[in-house]
Amino acid sequence: GELSMMEKLLDYTINEGLEMDKTTLQGVLRAYQRSGLWQSALSFLRKCKKAGNDYLSPAAPTLSKRRRGDMARSILTDIAVGLVERGDMSSAIGLLKASGSGVEGYNSVIRACIPESKKQRAIRAYYQLNQDGFERILNYQNIV
């Protein structure tokens, strides 16, 4: 389906030596995340590296490439946390190792192992609502 079409386009892009911008790279990795295909995400990043675009290198030569690497590692950490939440710790650790994740990635996975209290869930929900622009609605409701 759509995922195989995306992979064909990615292969073409990689084979032509074209570099992806941050938005495209993020979209590709999030598509793999939503599909639960973390091995495919790593395979894609390895193909990019082989073609000369190492998006995971912390020592990327330009700020733009370092930002793409930070974003890619962040998404891979999100995928690893999701694996832990589903009880697949060995895959999460394998993903972190393969992606060259730093201490932040391992800390995120460790935090995912600790159950949240109701207060922590409420605080997280509030911050998520705030990020999504619901603070104005909440403040309006308190005024009325």
C-alpha cells in the first residue's frame, strides 16, 4: 500500500544521493513509528548513511544536519519508549543501541518503566493540553 510506495520513493531518493530536509525525515520516521516498523526505520537510516547522509551522527558537519540528527534520535527514542510500554524491553534496548542514542534515550526508556501516579498523569495531561493550545479554553471557562 502507501507504505511500500513511500519506501520505493525513499529508495529512489537515497540512490540519487538527495538529502532530506528535517520535515521530510520527520515524516518518514513518524510513518514508521505509527506502523510499528522500527526495524524498517533503522534500515532506512542505515541506507542513508551508506549513501553518505548519516542523519544520526552527533558530529554532523553543519548545524542543519545536527538538528536533523537530534530530531531523528528523538523519534527513535519515542519508538523505544512505545516498545517498553508494550512490554518489549529487549527491542527497545536494541533500537537505542543501533541508533547510537545518548543518555537521554536511555533515561526516557527507564522513566517509561516507572508507573505514573495520578498526579503525574494529571500534570502531563495539563501540559499536553497547554501545548495543543487549550490553555485559552481552560482560562475562559474559569472566567465564565
